[in-house]
Amino acid sequence: MSTNFDLGGVVVATTLAFKEDAAAPAGLAVDYERFAQHCDFLITNGCRGVGPNGSLGEYSSLTDEERRKVIQVAVETVAGRGIVVAGVHGPGWHQAVQWAQYAKDDGADGVLALPPTMYRASRADVIEHYTRLNDVGLPIMLYNNPIDTKVDLTPDLIAELNELENVVAVKEFSTDARRVLEIQELCDIDVVAGADDLLFEALVDGAVGWFAGYPNAFPKEAVEIYDLVKAGKVTEALELYRALVTVFRWDSKTEFVQAIKYSIDIAGQSYGGRTRPPRGPLSADHEARVRRDTEKALAYIASR
């Protein structure tokens, strides 16, 4: 197991920039140069690492070649300055294991893994899925997102999976604030905050890190919130969190990929842009609301 897999800090579930190319899927090619720049931007602004090929990275819309190269670019760009946690989500354990093996071969520090996607797996199915991933040998962060997968990694199931040698952490996205303490009561797995709009509560309850979406747009402020809580400066952390939580709530909405990319654009970076199908553009109403919420956060930051 990698001794470098320290999850204390902000690991960003990275967005992925595209550029127009008529020969590419849906006319959009992965812009690896801008993706590399974005990874560097996040690490330079104090983030602990990057998490490519998650839902926010639109992994399910990528070709196999693109999906693997994204990890290679992230590893090359981060270059040991932080960690790379590769998303290895797949419909079955055989696909997930293949992506985990690629991640290992290409130098990732660990993997983030949903239970089987596109299928409401039984408890036995879930256990086999992660047991097979365990055999690859990279540190595994479980990803509990029952909203999308319809499979809930309950605290007792997480405790059972934690008995596997390489299962070391869980990204908790059930949006149930009680889960952090429930999991900690049953095992010593690292609990990582998963929902941006439940971050403060999770950290105060003892989450060791934050596997995050909105730090794509606000990395410096995200790291500051994390550092303040860990330093015991809870009042100061809460003030900053309150100023940003309105826009953070888009992380838990169906349109979170489009919203976060749009917030990146509004913040003046060049790493957002369009999404690939099945994700279309934001509706006019959603676009206006994301702009309002993002500009509110930016105004607060500028006033500090």
C-alpha cells in the first residue's frame, strides 16, 4: 500500500476541458493541455491532490483511450506534488479492475470506486466488487453515492469492506450528516467529506479530508476552510463557508457538472466550458441562478 496516500486536505474531483473537433465524439475532443493546466492550478493553490475520471470528469462520456490518457496526464502534471486518485467506476468488477490496473500501471496513488454502476447490486455483489479491486493492490477509497447508484454503502457494510487490506477510505455522499460518526463508531476507516454543501458539518464531526467539486472554481478558499477547521478555528471557517455554501449546493444537484464548469468560467479561469452528451447546456433559468450564486461568492471573496 502506498505510504503517500494521505487524504488530509482537499482532493479535487477534476472537471475536464473539451475543445471543438468535428472528428471527435459529439464534436468535442479532450483538451489535455488545458486539463494539465487545471491540475497544476489546483496543486499550486494548495490542494492535496486531484481526482480525475469521476462523474465531474465526465468519465462515462469518454472513449477508453481518452479515459486512460486523462490519468496519465494528471500523474505527469502533479509529478509527486500531491496525490492522484483515479476514478475506476464500472458496471461490473471486471471493468473496474481493468481501470484500476491501468491506474496502477500509470502511476496513480489510489483509486476512487463506486459499487457496480447501472445495476442495483446486492450486498454480496458489492463485497465481491471491492474484493476483486482489492487484489489490484492500490489504496481504495469507497464512494458511497446512493442518490445516483441506488446502492447504499451503509456504515456496517463499510466496516465489513474496511477489513479488506487496501480499503482505506470512504467518500461519503449520502448527504446524511449522521454518517460520519456512525462509520467512525464501527471502524477506523478514513471518512472523507463528499458533498460540498455538507462539508463543514462533516469536517467538524471528524472527516479527515474533502473530495470536492467546487474547489475546481474556488481552490484557495476551499483549502482555507479545511485548514481553519483543522486548526480549531471553527467560527472563522463557518463565516467563509456560509459565504460559499449557496453556490456549493449546486454540487448536489443533477446539473452539477454544468454548474461547476460554468462557475469556473465566471471565476475567470479557462478550464470549464462545454460538457459532452448526455449533459447538455444549462437552461436559461439555471444559468442565471448559477451566475447569481457564483458572483455572490466572488463578491464576498473580493471584499475580504
